[in-house]
Amino acid sequence: MLQEGSKAPGFSLPDDRGRTVSLGEYAGKKSVVLFFFPKANTPG
């Protein structure tokens, strides 16, 4: 489990348009914000 303030492990995920986005693409940026939300009309 990650602790607050620790580095995130490298990962790649599809964006809302189906393109693969990798955390490594943002290396050197000051901040990266991840926002997760349940798919519309699903129980989650």
C-alpha cells in the first residue's frame, strides 16, 4: 500500500477517448492529478 507523499508506481491506462496514457509521460511536471469516476448509469 502506498503511503501519502510516496512516489506512485508507473502505470498506463486508457483515457476517455480510448488512448493509452502513461504516468511516465508526465515526468518532471510539478503535479499530476488523477480523477476517477464511475461510468454513467452504473451502480458505482
